[in-house]
Amino acid sequence: MRAMSWAVGVAMVAMVATGCATTGQQSADNREYTPPTSIYNILDSTALVYSNPMAGSAINDHPLRWLGFISHPLGHAVDYGVNRPMYTLGGSNHYLFGYTAEDSMLDAQRH
């Protein structure tokens, strides 16, 4: 029994030691340059003043982003034309529409 626990202990130490044997780093001749994700440091308060943030953006922007820019005013129109009047209607009769204190708080936080 003692020999068995000693053998299991040696096997566990060997597995832990071999797991830490490699660093997972590439060799010097295999390294490929990866540019930084940002051209400025977020802790530098003057970085956006003295640098060009567009220089760090992707060359080909995602096409759906432009769809979002175009549809943003439509979303505001739906908010003011449909959503806010529904909150006002719900606030007029709490019991009938199930308007809660949380709904009132969310409606009050809108700008």
C-alpha cells in the first residue's frame, strides 16, 4: 500500500513537472509581427487630442455599421412616436396596464 501511494505521488509530480516544461512561446525566427490593438493608451488623457484615432481603425469598416448610422434617426422617431406615448398611456392607469414603479423609474431616466 505504501509503495502504491509513493508511485502515485511520483506520477503526479512527474505530470505537474512536464506540464510546466514548455512556455508556449514561439521561437525568435517564427515570430510574426502583430500590431497593437490601439494607437494610444487609455490612461493618457491627451492621447485623443494629439493623435489621430482614425489611423488605428480598420481599413474596411463593417458594412452593417453604416446601416446603423442610417437607421439611428428612425429608431429615435419610433421611440418618440410609439414607445414614449405607450409609457404615458400606461402611466395613466397603473392597474389596467400593469405599470409598475420600475416602469416609472425607467421612464423618468429617459433624456
